[in-house]
Amino acid sequence: PTLVGGSVIVETIFAIPGLGRLFVDAASQRDITVLMGLTLLSGAATLIGILLADVAYVLIDPRVRRA
């Protein structure tokens, strides 16, 4: 959520095309299908990031396996 908010601000200020700007444009045009797709994409990316962090933590610190 924070990443999306930050990208919206940066893309709007510097006029860079990206997902944040697409999110704002879809919201202003009430394009529900694009909003649902972007929400699903950002949610999946968040879940994958959390999963990778958990796996990396177990690999880095073997004491976690015993807990």
C-alpha cells in the first residue's frame, strides 16, 4: 500500500507513466475492472514479497527452524 501511494505521488509530480498513474486515471474514470486488476496485482506482489522474506529469514537464521 505504501509503495503504491509513493509511486502515485512520484509519477504525478514527474509525469512518469506507470502503475500509480494508471491507478489514479482508472479511479478518476471509474474503471472498476482496471482498479480490481491493479489491486489484485499489488496484493499478490505483497504476498510474494512476504513469503520471500520469511523463506530468506529461515535460511539466514537456522535457530528459527527449532522454534
